[in-house]
Amino acid sequence: MAFEFELPPAPNTDVKPMFGEADLVRRSASSVPPPARKLTEMAKLIDVSKCIGCKACQVACLEWNDRTERIGFNYGVYDNPVDLTPESFTVMRFTEWVNPETQNLEWLIRKDGCMHCEDPGCLKACPSPGAIVQYSNGIVDFDHEKCIGCGYCIKGCPFDIPRISQVDHKAYKCTLCSDRVAVGQGPACARTCPTHAIVFGTKEEMKQHATDRIKDLQSRGYKNAGLYDPPGVGGTHVMYVLQHADKPEIYAELPKDPRISPIVVFWKGLTKYAGMAAMGAFAAVGVLHYLVSGPNTVKPRDEEDAERLVGGRRS
Amino acid sequence: MTAYDVEQGDAVHPGDPVRVDRYTPGARVNHWITATCLVLLAISGLALFYPTFFFLTALFGGGEWTRAIHPWIGVVLFFSFAGLFLRFWKANLWRAEDGTWLARLRYVLTNEEDKLPEVGKYNAGQKVVFWSMSILIIILICTGIVIWDQYFYPLTSIEQKRWAVLVHSLAAVTIICVWIVHVYAAIWLRGTFAAMTRGQVTGGWAWKHHRKWFKELVTGKVSDRATGS
């Protein structure tokens, strides 16, 4: 008896991504034509004051991105895994901080991951054309087909985010769920967060939301509460509401004024052009010298002198 | 006079013209392995440094292969060059006449060699190339290991890697410039190329460019054995 069944219709066949290649504003090691339209800038806002450290975002991230984290090791702290990995694009970083003003122990839990910088250091450092792209909505994404695994993005990143897989030797990081955002969905972590500590929307909306949250926090005694949207990298598309925005470094070393390292800027800037000029100049001087002075040839007289020296000794 | 820069294998063969053995087969093979590595490293390195040259990664089987193979070629070059270093370092020690030679560099460029001091097996220009290559290769292998993430990632900090990749690129550009000088000199000075292919130069070439070495070879102890037949 043969089975007879009909496959259910594929869901959402008419869904078309809302952005793509045509919306690139930056493309690593190459240029893109200016896009015809400008997408609304999107952002994820992480309200550290509302995070309860449940790690649902980590689970949702692994789940949506179809990654499997290895069974880890307990280092005696809540952080698990203890650092970002090629599988875990986000981790909760737990800090126990004693507020010197109140003597209160504050448990600071920061969800770490790609910040989706407006001026992405990873993209600047990447040597492979198109391996890192930036869309006009602010999402910075890696194209693993084009990634060569050199690790330059790690050197470019001011936040120490990308990780190279020892399995396929490609760089991985948070995509801001670009595939979900492209069909009008929010990132998996934001969708799963039980306290709405992670929210997603347009950057304007998120800034407005942050302003309200900061007001609330300030009314509760957190006078330095503020938004983390660092201008050194042109602002980010993942922002934090911090209870102590004047001291971002207490949140597991969140950099106070992140910017692309001047070493990277020099390496990818002046070194490149000066290097080309130097190599070109050496080659050009060689060609010119040859044209002007001609080859340096050994004359018959030199050969005679040599024979005289050798012969003279022999006689 | 001690034959300080007459090397093992250097010999004079009388005739018309006089032939002079300059490089042993071992030295020549050693040289060409190093040369091949250097060219491959320059091509793959430029491909990873300049987006314009990224297409050159196709020669190595694509970007990933280029990234994977470049450091290994570097390792081969390091050991191969170490061989050349051991062969040539003695004859490349700086001598009194080298300063004078370098000070009169313009006569070199204008083909007025009669205004230059007689030099040994290597002139000051060649010595500068030799020592530059030696120092740059040490810098390149050290910084290269720092940025060889596949095996050495945990050993250094990201900040150290940033410095390493910058120094690596600067040293690479410099060594390519030195290499251009080296290759140009071999093309410009006719009769030089044969030294590294067949191992021999003519007596006239040795007389013109390395007279001190040639005289030592003919009159010194080493030449006794070589031309005594």
C-alpha cells in the first residue's frame, strides 16, 4: 500500500525581503553605488536596568541562527559561555559592582554582542570584497561565502566581537537578525526577552524610548542614567540604557569612548597609499634609470684585463 | 692579505674569456627556493593588503587558500633564507671600502666604476640588500606569527595583533622595495644573472665589479687550489 499524502503549502510564499543588495551603503574592500533609497535606520535597545539575566536571548539566538554551543565549563561565574564564541553571538556578562555612593551591591548584567556601528571597524579592516556589508538601515552583516577567515575584522572591531570558527575558519557575529528584519520581524533576542529589556524598532523610536526609561531611572535615584550610543564610531545600532552611563567600563569593560583603533586607521589608510607610492617609485626609478643610462655591460677590455691578471699569474 | 670574502666553491678557470665560479649549485638552489617563496608571498600578501589586487588570490585557489597558505610559504622562506644567511653572512660583513663606495653611489648609477674603490665579493649595495632582507625577514616572521590566528591566536592581545599587522605590512612594503632594487641590479648589470643560474660569471665581470674578490681569488690561497690544475 502506497502512502499518499499532500505536502502542506509552503507558508508565506509571497514574502519578499524588504531590503537587499541594492541597499548597501558600505561593502568591504570594494565600493557600492549610492543606494537609490535610504531605509529607516533601525536599532536594538538593551535596557540593562531591566535585564534579569535569564539568558533567554542567548537561547533564542542559538535557536534562530541554528547554532549549537558546546557543553561548556563552569568557571564559577554566571557567564556561560564565558565569552562570545563562533556559535554564541551574544552572551550575558555579569558584574557585581559595589556602588561607592550607596554601598549597595549592584548586579550589572550586560548583553554583549555586535553593536552594529555606523562606522564599522570590522568592515574597514576586511580585505575580502563583500565579506562584510552595511545596509542603509544600519545593519552590519557578514557574508560567510566571501569570508576568508583572516581575522582582520577582529583587529578592526573596537568592541572585541567577531570570533573565528575553528571548524570552518570563518568569522561569526550577531547579524541583528538581518534575515528576520528583512521580513518585518524583530531580532530573535528582542522577541524572546521576557522583561522587554531588549526592544527593537527605528533608531528614532528607540532613542525616544530610551529617553523615557532614563527619566524613570533618574527619578529613582540613578542620576547618571543615560544612553550608550557612542559617537566615536558614529553611533551604534545596538544601544544600551545604563544606570551609570558615566562609567560604561563597570559593565564588563564596555569601552567609554570606542573608536576604530588609530593603528587600524593607519594600517588601512596611509600605509596602503604610502606603500603603493613607495613600491611604484622604486619600480619607476628603475625603469627611468635603465632608459637614461642603459645597461651596464662588461667591455672587451675588462675581459682582457681579467685574462692578463689570470695569465700573468700563471706565466 | 687574507682571503676574507672568498667563499667555498669560488674558483677561476683560465680561458677566453676567463670564467669564474661564483655560486655553488647548493647556493643557487637555495637562492631560487627563497626567491620563489618571496614572489609568492608578495603576490598573496599584496592580494590581502590591497583590495585592487584581491583577484590575485585566484592564483592560490581563492581567498581562503591564500589566507591559509601565505604563512606556510613564509615559514619555508624563513628557513630557506636562513640557509642563504649562513652561506653569505661572512662575505657581507661591512668593510672599510663599503662606506666610500656608498658615498660615491652616484658614480655607480652613472656607470663610472673607475671612480669607485675596488670591492670584494659583495659591494656595499649588495650588503645593504643582504642585511635589509635579513632584518626584514625576522620582523616579518615574528609579526606574521602574531597574526597567524589559526595557531597562535590566544598568545597575544588584540592590541598586539593590531601593531603586528601594521608592522608586517610596513616591513612587507619595504622588503618589496628592496627586492625591486635587487632584481633591477641583476637586470641592469649585464652578466650578473648567470651567477645565479649557471653559477658562473666572466673574468671581465669579476674584474669590473668585484676586483678585490677577483684578485684574491687569483692570487690568494683559495685560487691556488682552484686554478692549480
